[in-house]
Amino acid sequence: MTIEARNISFRYGDKPVLKEVSFALISGGFHALLGPNGAGKSTLFGLLTRLLALQQGDVLMAGQSLKKQPAEAMRKIGVVFQQNALDLDLSVRQNLLYHAALHGLSRKQARLRGDLELERFQLLDRADEPVRKLNGGHRRRVEIARALLHEPSLLLLDEPTVGLDVASRRGLNDHVRTLCESDGLTVLWATHLIEEVRPEDRVLILHEGKLLADGAGHDICEAEGTRDLAETFHTLTGAG
């Protein structure tokens, strides 16, 4: 599924946060949205998920306008926000069933899909445990499993590894990449951590509301005359 953002601008009062941001995502690809804190990444995610209303520009999901056909467009999207959104007192499976009901899945469908996703995340044996008993990495895996229940074509992840240790960050990143390869899932992974991005990734660099670069990481480095993405990121944004 192709996703195209066209000239998205957004402001809070008199303060511009996004300035004519345009990009297209490749179906089945892993895309890294890289930017320092305050770059506008979370605002962009808020617009893509309709938590915020589009002020200028539009987003097309397989040709369907987020402005004009929001319900149809949103059915194609799964989201993992920066802040944990699970109910810690419910079990893993209860969290999934509740979310599935919001998407109109029958209890039988929800149970089948939920168990399938939990098995892929190696969490099926913990389905009946309260979420609060899971560590941070496992909670994030449950959130991704939940986001995939309605079989979206696009998965948005906003700083999904915040608060996780290095091994958990790497494991989560690797697993999401596997979903792209095995399921043809299109992924937009927002982060300020250079180590989560590979040179061959499609990289979008956002800074102060402007999209400064868009292309394969190694191509951006070559264009900027820099050794690696870390140096490129510092050169373009001034961030370390």
C-alpha cells in the first residue's frame, strides 16, 4: 500500500511545528523518521492518526484521502505510541480482545489473531498474565501485537524503544524489520537514536518542522559528504 503525505503544515497558535512536509512511503518497506526531540515527529504522528486535525495538506492511504475518507484510511493503520497504552491490570489477552472489539472483530476472530500474534512474539505462554508482570520490552511487543490485530497495511511506531535496555531495543527493532519482510508490512519508525537506523534504510530526517533529507541512508551520507548517518545527522541538525 502506498502512503503519500502532501504539503503537511501544522501550527500550535502562532508557532509553526511542521512546514510543508511531503514524502511517500514504499509498500513493504522499513522507513526511519529520524529527528532530535522537538523536531515535530510526534506531531506528524498525531496528524497521521487523526489525534490532531489536518490544517494544511493531506495524506493519501492507497489513494484514499485522510481528510475526505478518514474511516477507510484509518482502517489500514496500526499505531504504537511513545507512551504505553496498555491496561496494566488486565491480562495480555484481555488487552488484545478489548482493542480488537474496538475494531469490530468478533471474539473468535480476536482470539485467533491475538494468539497468532502472541505466538510470533513468543508471548503466548504469558497470555493470561497481567501486563504489569511483563518487562518493558515484552510490554512493547504486546503493543505491537495489538496494533496488528486488524491486519493493517501500515504500522506507525513513535519512539517505541523509549525506556528499554539496549538488548530489548535491538530485539524489537529486528522483529519489526522481520514483519516487513515476511508480511509486506509498511513501517514508519520514529526515533532520535541513530543506532536504530541502518545505512540501507529509507531515512527521513526531520528538524524544526522541516524535512531536510529523504532517501536511502547511504545515499544521504554520500550527498552530504559525511562518513555515516551519525555525522550526517549532526551536520544537518546540530544534534549529537
